[in-house]
Amino acid sequence: MKSGIHPKYYDDCQVTCTCGNKFSTGSTLPKIEVEICSACHPLFTGEMKYIDTKGRIERFREKQAKGQAYQKKIHAKKKQAKKTLSFSQVSSHSKKKKNSPSSAKK
């Protein structure tokens, strides 16, 4: 093993869960806090309970709604820019027709 390149290893790392369970393990961190452990996880306890109050589906739907709102905003800006551009093009195009020599000959 090379010296000086590896992080310090703690043999007595304290792991604390939100349920209050504490245990020690080995880690490169002196203290670890977790949201769920084997004492409160439904797989190990056999109890059915909701762990995540705001699940992945809800977070996904929120992100999706924000994205759609952003796309509508961009689309509206492009539509507005296109309207102003087309109006100015029409007015300049009609001026060219009136002043062009080919239209006077007809």
C-alpha cells in the first residue's frame, strides 16, 4: 500500500438512524447518519409503513410539470417573436411592391 494517498479509516464509526437505532462499523467517516436501517426497514420488520413521505412518483410529476410550464413559456416567446417578425416583413414587402419599377409597368 502506498503511504499518504489513502483516507483515514475509522474502526469505530458510529451510525445513527432517524428511528434512534445506533451501531458501529468501519468507515472512512467518523460519524454517519442514515434515514433507514435494518431495525426500521419494512423488509426486515415485516411491517407495512410508508418510508418516504414524498415519493419518487410525486417528485417526477413535479419535475415534469415544471418542464411543461417552461416549454409553454418558450413556445409563447417564439410565437410572439414570430408575430412581430412576420408583421414587419409584411409591411416592408408591401412597400417594395409599390416602389418597384416592375409593378409600375403592369
